[in-house]
Amino acid sequence: MSPPTASIELAPVPASERIAALDALRGLALLGILLSNVSGFAGPLLELHDGIDPALRGGDYAWSAFVYIAIRDKAWTLFALLFGMGFATMLGRAQTAGRGFAAIYLRRSVGLLAIGLIHAWLIWAGDILVTYALCAFALLALQRWSAERWVALGGALYASGIGFMLLIAALLAVPGVAMGGAEDLAAAQAERAVEIAAYARGDFAAATAQRLSFFFEATVPGWTVMLPLTLGLFLIGAGIARGGALADAGAYRAQWRTAIAWGVALGVASTVASVALDPAPAMAVFGATSVLAQTLHTASGLPLALAAIGAVALRLRDGARWPLRFAPAGRMALTHYLAQSLIATWALYGHGLGQWGRWSYSELILAALALFAAQMAFSAWWLRRFRFGPVEWLWRAFTYGRWPALRVESSAR
């Protein structure tokens, strides 16, 4: 006869059992991702990682510099670490309760993949969810590993992604290898023009065709670097969470303080070196210096994200309340991430309000901040009445094979 707990499946976690730091950090990361994505909503995705736009002036240039230096590559890195932490937290609770995990997490990952493909193909081509879902399958395959092995493999994978980028930079330093001729520039400008025409003036069919083209011609080849980087971050985050450093930050105060000090030092140094080498590295036509600058900028994300996690976790442990303002948005991160894409593309694309090219960069950033403020307020209102965000509820229904209770009982409010 099977143990009584063997038939009990993993279920949605009650709000009272959630880790506050995880939700707060997820909300902060969501804000950073929105600000990072503004240029991708309002301009060619091929230029999303091109650095500080030298054509901007005044406040527009200042905002572009701030987003690139302080947020770009830091926000998505933080979110990836948190994804791994969430995985380890779910796994630990399932093991403690003697509940099934593999089948549920597999369905959860399949659901995320489906949502990601819908997002990438029908809403916005700059999607990250498909990449996350693919790495989630790998996480599941490694679920029996120890925290130490997770961190070791994660560090190796992340280093391999950074190393591959450094190798490209080295190869481009060889005379005659670096791109940048007139023919290359003309091809890049033609691709840019096609993308702008599809999004700024095209109908929904034209925009969808461009999204599909970007997915198969840019996103999929980009997995050569993005998959090892993302899975590496997932595993590092999972290892940290399994050790209890997030749930009981006070017990790891010395380690977190070390991570904060070294993380800030290394992250700032790497960012400064990147900007000093090339403040506007271009993806379309590039050379050794621009790729090295992009590599250093990408590498700055991990130490600074770890420092941010430690700082917020310790501040919460010491009684600070301000990070909790972001927690409701963090609990509804998937809903808000999709809503940001829907609202931005509807406002800017030709099949919506057609505002592409009519807003300055400063206006776009201010609109993004206003949108996130509205999302924070909506999250607080919604979660007083409902247990999950709308998309999170649908995702859980698919994951668990039944409709979870949505409304908060009046006695629990």
C-alpha cells in the first residue's frame, strides 16, 4: 500500500506561506524589465541591446543612459535568478509534504511554453518566456541534484555563455574578420526598414509575419548564448534558495553582506568598463570592441542582481516595509508582463493607435512608469479580492488540471 501522502498532489501555495522577499524582488525586476523593453516596444528589436542612443539629446539621452547603465541586463538577470529560486521553493515544499512534483512542474513548464509562444508570435517578438520554459524543462531533469551541484553547474553554464561571447570578440579582433563594411551596413539598414514598416504601418498580419521572422531568424539562433546564460542563472538561484539564504536571510547576514560588497564592486566595474569601451555597441554591424563591451555589460548583471537580492532580503529581515509595496505586482508578474506588451503594442503599432515614432524617449519612459504605478495599484486591489492574477489563475488551472478557487473568502480578507 502506498503512503497516504503519495496521492496528494502539489497545490497552489496560500498567500500566507509565500516568501515576501521573492515576491517583492519579482515586482522590482518587473519594473526594470518594463523600462528595459521600452526601446524594443517603440523601435526595432534588432537594436534593443545597442546601448545609449547617440542621436538622443537632453533628457532623452539622460534617460537612455540611465536605463542602459543601471537597468539593462540587470533586470532580466535578477528575474532569472528569482525563477530558479521559485523552482527550488516549490520543490522543497513538495518534498517536505511528500507530494508529487515532477508531473505538475512538467505541466507548468508546458503551459509556460504555450503562453510564451502566443506572446512571441502574436503580441511582441521580444519575448523571454519561451527561453524560460525551455530552461525549466532542464531544471526539472536536475531536480535531484544538491544545492552545491546546482550552483557549480549554473556557474559553469553562465561562464560558458560569457566565454562564448568573449571568444567572438577575440575572433573579431583578427584582421579582416570584423564586420562593418558598406555592404553589411546596407543589409542592416534594410532589415531595420522592413521591421519598422511592419510594426509602424502594417496591419496585424504584417506584424505577425515580422514577429515569426524575428523568432526563427533572431531568437532561435540567439539561444546559443541565451540558453546557457539563463539556465545557469536558474541553477544559481535555485541553489541559493535551497540553502535557505532567501527564506532566512538573517541567518546568512554575513554571506549576504559579502555578496553585496563584492557584487556592487564587480558589477559597477564591469559596467563602467563596458561603457568606457563603447557606450553604444551595435548588434547589426559590430566589431571586437563592441562585442567586448556588450559582454562586459551582460556580465555585470549577475553580481549586481545578487547584491540586490541580498540588500532587499536583509532590509525586509530588519523590518523595512517599502519593498513590500512591490510584492503584489510580483505575485501577478506573468499577468503584468503580458499586459505591458499588449498595451505597448496596441498603443504604438500600426494595427492599434499607430503612435510609433510620435513619442520622445522621455515620454515613453514616463508612460512606462505611469503604467507600472497603475499595475501596482491594480495588483493591491485585485489581490484583496482574488488569490491569483488572471493569467496566473489560468496557468494554475492547466498545471493542476482543475480550476483553483479564485476568490478570497470574506473571512480571510
